[in-house]
Amino acid sequence: MINATKLLAQGAGLAPVLVKRAATVTLDWDTRQKSRFDFTDSAGRHVGVFLARGTIVRGGDVLVA
């Protein structure tokens, strides 16, 4: 399992080519409100997310492992 512990809002600071090449995931509203959850990305990898309490994932945000 890959652990993602950092969130970059809208991929701030990343080159557009990196954001375009990154694996994607679609999360429902309830999951995006949680700071701890897991999912399988578009590349088939299992990812566990451990963010600071109160962090909300929004569309276009990038999770960093």
C-alpha cells in the first residue's frame, strides 16, 4: 500500500506535465470529507490517505505519497 500524506491544492507548484501523467481517482462527497481513507487509483495501486484532521479533498487536488 502506498501512503499519501500531503495534499497540493489544484497541483500548486507542480509542472503541468506531471499533473497530466499522474494516476487519477474519483471520490464521492462523503469520502472527500474524511482525512483518513483508502482507494485504488487508475493504475491499479492501493493507496492509503492520511491527511491532517479537517482537510477536505477538492476536485483537481493532488495527493502526494
